[in-house]
Amino acid sequence: MERPVVAGVDGSETGLAALDWAVDEAERYALPLRIVHASLWERYEGVQTDPAADRPTGQDEAEDIVAAAAERARLRAPGVAVTTAVLPEDPAGALLREAEGAALVVVGNRGRGEFTGLLLGSVSLVVAARSSCPVVVVRGDRYTRDAGHGRVLLGIGEHDVDSPAVRFAFREAALRDAELDVVRAWRRPSPRHTGHPLLTGEAGGGDERRASDLLDKALDALAREHPHVRVRRVTVEGAPHRVLVQRSAAADLLVVGARRRDGLVGLELGRVAHRALHHAECPVAIVPQYPPRGQEEPEGVEDTEDTEG
């Protein structure tokens, strides 16, 4: 059975934007679409003072949201097979369970009822940080969500040689017939961590060369597998999260890897992925990456490249 693209919906405008993005993605990959709405309506309906009141129940409202979303999906892409689920559960927990059998989970950047000042909703953050499959948090304007730029942006980290994030970005670029803009940000080391540049003779050039070499190692094999994908390789001096957020304004999708560790409890997002989810100007794909057995790293290691606040 094919793994579906799962869209989390809640009736909000951001949820509808995420639904449309998920429909288009399911159509690109020729995958089924599963529309999920989860809420804890049963917990609150048990304390109603007037159960006979003439108003829809929480379940009625949830079913209406899902039915409207399914109709919207079928009108947007009639060839995509659509299934639905209404779940009386915590939304984040339900979507994480759905992720175990999904190819991709798609959510809006902020759900209905979230504080208007929030940059990212709590459900979106938890799902992106814990999902076992890639998660796309849909951000940006309509032009970006409709792939108007023709560009997929990929941030390369130290562990991205033959990584799921790089493979994901190449597939996206290939299916969209888009340019793949691959960026490796590098930083000049602090003088307390290295010899003085006048003594080493590098003056930062060694760091840029290492960034360029890492790009080649991360990309060469997949570039040969996808010869029709136009790849632009860029090394930029600066904080990785700032570089990627700035470049996201001209991209349709930003792809970032997130290291996962077996048995770790909590949100597994490095600083770069966390900042991208809050500030990028296009949808953000968070692709989970697990270190090989015997190569687990101490907690916090993925943040060592990005020390600015």
C-alpha cells in the first residue's frame, strides 16, 4: 500500500493553505491524500450545561471541516485519491501517529485559535520536531505556495553527505522542474579556537574551501542520478539560519535536515531548523535524519556551527 501525504486541517486559513499545498504534492508524487482533523471535543462536550442547545457539537463541526476539505481537494486535483479521518485526540499526538505510515505530513504554520502574535503554532512545532517522516510547514504568500519562483532551497550541514534531506530536495526539484539552490554557510573561527590567520596563511580561505568541498561530497552522487536537475552551489559566510531565511524569499521550498536520536525525549530540532520554521518566507520541509549505529552524537552538537543568537 502506498504511503499517503497526510494533511492536518482545522478549518483555519493557514490550514486551507496547507491543504492546497498537500494536494499539489500528492499529485506530483502520484500518491493518495489523507486529510486528518483531530481535537479533544469529547473532553469539553461532557461539561455542557445545556446539551439540548441548538448548536453543532464538536464532532459535527469536525466532520464538517473534514468534508469541506475533502471537497476542496477533489476540486483542486480530481485524480488524487482522498481519504479522511476525524480523531478525538490531541492534534499533535494524532499527527505524529499518522506520520508513522505517511510519506509526508503537511501542516499550516499556525492553527485556529493560536495567539495572533505567534510566528509558529505549537502543534506545527511539535510535529516538525518529532515526526518520523518529513514534515512540511506551509508558510509564505500565495505566489510562493504555488511554486512561482521555480526554485528549491537546500541548506547543507556537516552531516548531509548522502543524507535524506539532500535526496528529498533533489526529488522535489526534479518533480517541480525547478532549480536546486544549495547553500553551505561557513563561519570564520574565533581566534581563541585557531591560529592567527596571518600565521596560518589562510585568513578564512580554508574555511570556504572546506565548505565548497562539503558541497561536492554532499551533491555529486545525487547530481549524477538527477542529471536534468539544475543545481546551483553556493558558499556564503554568515550564520546559517540567517543566510537561509534571507534566501527563502526567492524560493518555493526550503529543505533542512533535523538530527534524530533514539530514546531522546523532547523537541529534536537544531537551531537552523528552528529559526527556519519561525522566520522563513516559504514552506519549510524538515527531514528527519538518524545517525548510523555507533555514531550517535552528544546532545546539542548540531548547533555548534551557529553560535549567534
